[in-house]
Amino acid sequence: MTAEPYAAALLAQICREIQEIGDEHFADMTASAENVRGAQQAAHALIDRYGWGPVHAAAQTLEAQTGAEISRLTGRAQPK
């Protein structure tokens, strides 16, 4: 496997794991102290496993995807 497909696969894996953290810790749609602590611990574990750069890139990817989806649903452009 060349570096590019590997990087894309790693990015996709980290994105899934970030989404799972959100699903697990914020399924009840509250930002309780317990939920926030659990999410922070999970995020630290993710950074420990993959490093800051890949996790940050995945978070930016998810943010861009979410913004694009909101723009598509509302017909309003994402602010720059």
C-alpha cells in the first residue's frame, strides 16, 4: 500500500473514531461534566494512539463535512 491510500484510510479511521466518541459521550445531547470528561479522556487516548497531527486533520475534515452538509440543507453558504 502506498502512502497516499494509507493516509486516506487512516484519516477515515480516525474520523470514525471521533464520531464514535461523540455518539458515545453525547448521545443524550447534553454537555454534562461526566460526558465532557469522558469525551476528553477518549480524545486524549486518540491523540496518544495516532498523534496530534492526524487527529487534528481528521477533526478538520469532519468540521468541513459538517459545514458542507449544513450549507446543503439550509441553502446558506458556510462563513469563511
